Amino acid sequence: MKKLLGYKIQATDGDLGEVQDLYFDDAAWVTRYLVVDTGSWLAGREVLISPVGAGKPDWATSAVLVSLTKAQVETSPAIEAAKPVSRQYEEKLSQHYGWPVY
């Protein structure tokens, strides 16, 4: 999964940014979120994208297509930096994006 660091994340209507980090659930041994740095598009803001909404990585172009629009990402709940992702925050993300709650 570390191969995804630096990969471009592409929404259905344009580029979102690059994978900066991965949030891993060590109890279930799964990647829960891709941490995406939006760069200059949203003034350096980071957003969380669930692998549920992501397609398979395109190894040739170093990109991942996600089934989200830029507007959905722009209005997503802000990340609380340096804190673990709370269950409440995960529920907000699930509601916002329409992802299933695990």
C-alpha cells in the first residue's frame, strides 16, 4: 500500500491532489482511508478518502480514480489534525459521501 504515496487522486471532474498518507486499522488489518493533500486547490487542505470510493490504482500513470466530485470533496468534513479518527467523524464522512458504515 505504501506504493500509493504520491499517487494522484482524480475525481470524476478533475484532480483532487496526491496521497500523502494512509490510515490503517490495525485491529482489522485494512486500510481505512487515503489521506489526500489537495495542494493549492484547497489551500493545502487534507481530506480523507475511503478505499470504498476508489478504483484500482493505475500503476502506469500513478493515479487512482475516485467516484467523487470536486464539490463533494470541497464540502467534506474537515480533518482534526494529529488526532485519531473518531467513530463520530467516520459517521460524518459516511453520511457526506454516501459510503457504507463498517
